[in-house]
Amino acid sequence: MIVTVNTKSVLDRYLRLEVPETKCQAMYLWIDGTGENLRSKTRTLNFVPKTPAELPIWNFDGSSTGQAEGSNSDVYLYPVAIYPDPFRLGHHKLVLCETYKHNKKPTETNRRWTCVEVMNKATDQHPWFGMEQEYTLLDIDNHPLGWPKNGYPGPQGPYYCGVGARKVYGRDVVEAHYRACLYSGITISGTNAEVMPAQWEFQVGPCEGITMGDDLWMARYLLHRVAEDFGVVVTLDPKPIPGDWNGAGMHSNFSTHAMRQPNGIHAIEGAIEKLSKVHDKHIKAYDPHGGKDNERRLTGHHETSSIHDFSAGVANRGASVRIPRGVAEEKTGYLEDRRPSSNADPYVVSERLVRTICLDEF
């Protein structure tokens, strides 16, 4: 006799057990040596933390995450942001951390610490960000969720913002992730089905300064963790399916205080002029592999610009940088940099934008 057990229902029974008010499960999470993947582990605290400064510095085996040698493997975890835990509920926490080597120097994939320095230099300009994170849902066998196992779905067209079982795949994951982000205090501002079937997008922002990178990395963690519960895989690959299918980006909306003022269009146009001078530098920063990932995506087709040329235009989704139609009409607002890949590091992207536009670093 085979007994089938709904493990999630069993787990829920244990998660409902009361925990002493003086005990808190704190899940520390960090970016590993790939610069793309996240790791996490949990410790028990004898208090409920309210700020990252209250949390103890911890460590992990960096030789297992590509961040240290086995002969000197301890890497430090420095808590930098704290969020309510939507999985354990109660007063339990998720703790975003920076990673530091044995000599207390940042690891190579700790890009947050320089981002903080840059944001501090530009606080008087109040840089705001809104990032649009595209991703694709896969079955455990890495086949796009809902796609025929021995073929392809119909061509693109009916899937973008679509509705219906033949047009949308994975909505349960999307809705669960949305609620988890709201519960955790992440500044998630929306979501939609994308052009390729099984591809989705969520938006985070507007956020000022370092909060952009913190919230987006945490939102990515929650996405992977929610998908895990559904037995679904999330990929941030910028071109998960070769051929006549849209890739995935992380379109980055940006503004300064000057851009958001009346006639801020002049500041926006000035910012675009600055960006045009350092296109190659930005391309190298806009994916984790120095532009190699974006070579597959930025082809000039499928709503992308060419990786080789800088372009800008009003309401032009085939441009490197787009000025939304409403911004052009109202002469105030923001610009959209459409070049960052879906697997780009938001700390690197936001730092690069501020260095170029706010600090005039070319």
C-alpha cells in the first residue's frame, strides 16, 4: 500500500506551533561567488531584532560557495537589511548580508559596499530607482512551464498581459510571490505576464539609494523560495530560449530631484547625453559576465537595442534608453535604461547610473 502525503500540509501543522516570544529564527542570506545566486542559513536569536545593527556577525563556509579556499574557508556575514519572514511568519526575520573575507575585506561579489559609498555622495540629488525584473518559469526538467514537451507553443502575441489557461502559465507562483513581497515590506509596485509564454515581470520601486538593490535582491530570494514550494524553477537567464522568442531584462527607471521638477526634461536629456559617452562601460556592468550574457539578448530585435550602439527615443522600446511618452508630454519625470540584463546585479546597475549621471564620472 502506497501512502501519499501532502508534505506542505504537514509542515503547516508544525509552523503553527507557538514559539516563545524571546526566540526568533533569523535566516541570513547572501550573494554567492557567482554574483547571481543566493544562499541562506538560519540561526536562533534570544531576542527579536528591530535593526540590522542589533544582529550578530556570522560566518559560512566560503569554499562551498566559490568565495574562499578550503584551507581558509570562513567568510563573514555582515547584516545590512532586515525583513519580516513571510514563510515562518510571527516575529521571525530574513536578514540580507554583505560578505567579507577573513581579512575583513569585501568579497569579489560584494558589490553593495561600493554602491553605498556612491549613494552617499549623491544624497543631495535624491536618486530614485524603479527596476523591472523579468524572469522565466521552468519545470524541474528545465523546460519552460506549460510549454509542450515535444514542441513549442504558438508564436508570441497573445501572452503579454494575457489571461486564460492557454496563454498564461504559473500565475499561482506570481500571486504568491507578490503577497510575500508585500508582507516583507519590499517596495513591489506591480507585476505582469510578459511577451514570451511562462515569462513574467515584477517591478520594485520607487526606491531611493541603496534600498533599490536591497529590496530587489530580497525580492529575488522570495521568488526562488516561493517557486520552490510550487516545485517550479526560476531562471533569470537573459535569453533562456534561443530563436524567435523575447529575452529577459531588468529595465531600470531612474530620476533625480531635478528630473522630477517642472521642465525636468532638460535634466533627463542631459543625463542621456552623459550615458551616451560611456555606453561600453555600462554594457560591461549590465550583466555578471561583462556583457557576454547581453550579447545573446541585445540584438536589435525583440524590443531591444543593439549591444554595439547607443540610442535613445521617446516611447521607443528598441532604444537603449527610452523616455516614456507621458514624461515627454509633461516635461518631467524619469528615463528608462533598457540595457541591463535580467541577471544583472542591481547594486552594480544603480551605482553605474549614479556615477555617470550624478557624479559625472566617465
